[in-house]
Amino acid sequence: MGAKCCNSAADALSCCDVVLLYLSDAQAIESTLFGDEGAVQALGGKCVVQMGTIGPAESKRLLERTHAAEATYIEAPVLGSLPEAIKGTLLVMVGASDEPTECTAWPVLQALGQNPVHIGDVGTAAAVKLALNQLIASLTVGFSTSLGLLQANNVDVDKFMDILRESALYAPTFDKKLQRMLDREYSNPNFPTKHLLKDIDLFLGEAETSGIDAGTLRGLRAVVERTLNMGLADTDYSALHDGVTKR
């Protein structure tokens, strides 16, 4: 497919104009970009696109460090996973200090998601992504809790779902995760549970700084942590159903 395998970050940076980063956290990003002098030197003139889920303050720090290396930096976290990436239908949120459509990375972002949305300056897209991932935790635990009550009382889940789908309470993610929860089959994840815990911690840190009461989210965090302690860290986050129902 024309891809070239490189032995180091410096080698990869030296042969491209646009650098897409989809790493687990800010520490991994900084280690990759600034871990050795060769990589830093190769950054000059590149457009660095940070696509992972990190905090707004972390993204702003990356902006400063890439500018110091004479590179352009934009953040472009996404909603969606491997199936959407293959189809080019990811929801791309862009944070950039300058007009992002003029960046050499813009056609690449359009290939990943047809209508990238420019949220605002660097940090704003990171905040939107954390807000969305907080909803992943809230919706999943909330639905799993209701499902657990139904199962404990031998209620026909299909009848419950028929009612739920016709109500304003319905979210498509419920059907997306329902069968996994019923079967307790959490293998082959697109988004593992351990990354959800990382994102919750990022949100809690931002909430504290912003003066937001995140007490409910701390309760959800306990469920996620309990799920990880069950040995389900690398499984699909629908495994939260075990964290809710297996006490």
C-alpha cells in the first residue's frame, strides 16, 4: 500500500510532511517526538497532528514544544474506531491556532472523516473529546445498571428495548453493546476498558481545575477500576457490565 516501515521516530519524521500521532497518552507522545535529539531535529517544517485523547493543558504543552522545534501543531481527536477509520467516517474534531484548512494535513483529515470540524484553538478539541468520552462511561454504566436490574428480575430484555428505542432516553450505543453484555463476550475490543479509566482521570483533573462537581463521575470511576481488577483491562469497555453486576 506504499507504507514504509521505519526503525525510529527520527527515520519516520525525516520522510514525511504530515505526522499523525495516535498514541495512548501525552507521555507516549512526548517520548516519541522529543525522546531523542534526532527526532527533534527532524520535526522542523512538519505538520504534527495529535489524534489521541489527552487533556487540553497537555495539548497546549505539545503545541509549545512543537513550535519550539519549528513545526506546526494541530490537535484532531476523533470519535469512532477501526470500522469508521476504514470507511473514512470518523468524526474529527480540530483544535488549531491558525486556520486548519490551510495546513498540509487537512486533506488527510478529510480522508479520515469527510467533514472535520474546527472547534477552536488548541485545547478546545481536546476538551470536546474528553466530554464525549465521559459520556461513554456514563451511558455504558447507566445502561448496564438498568440491564442488571432486568436480569435480576427475569424481565424480557427485548420488551424493555422495544420501549427504550421509542423513548427520548435511547442512545444507539445501547444496541451496539447490548449483545456483548448479554453474552458477557468482551473480546476483540475497538476501545479497551483501561483507556476509559485513563480518560476519566483526565476529565476529573480538568473538572477540578474548572470547579466542576464530578462526584458522579468518581462513582463511575470506581466501577471502571473494579472492572480492571477483574482482569478485564484489555477487553471491550462493555465489560463494565461485569463491574456493575458481579460484586
